[in-house]
Amino acid sequence: MNVLGAVAVSAMVLAYALEARHRAFVGVFAVACAASSVYGFLIGSLPFGVVEAVWSVVAVRRLRRTPSAAHPFVSLDPSVTVLGRRRR
């Protein structure tokens, strides 16, 4: 059971770090949060299970409203800053 928790949390951190690269990582983050929630309930930690379930729902909602092209704050154009403004 500890392996489930370690894999779920590791996947969450990795997906969170990579979510700006592709919207699929937001989906991976949602699934990893759901797995972490299951782990929380299995070990008897109700607050941890509930918080991770909420994060999973938030991630699914973000996945549904994020455009498929790219993350809204990421541009491959080096002349564009982090917030999408062009450099002078």
C-alpha cells in the first residue's frame, strides 16, 4: 500500500512540473490526485483523502477548459514573456 502512495505522489509532482508542456499532463495530474485520494482513504486519513479528491476535481475542470493548443501562459515564441506580452 505504501507503494501506491509513493507512486501517486511522485506522479502528481512530475505531472505538475510538466503541465505547461502539454494539456495531457493536467489529466495525468488529475488521475494521480485521484490515486492519492484513494491511498489517503485506505490508510484512514480522511482529510488527506478529501483534499486530494478536491484537487482531482479541480484538475479535471482545468483539463476541460484548457485549450488543446497550449497552456495559456506558455509560448514557444522567445519574444513573448511569461504573461503573454510581447517584449519591446
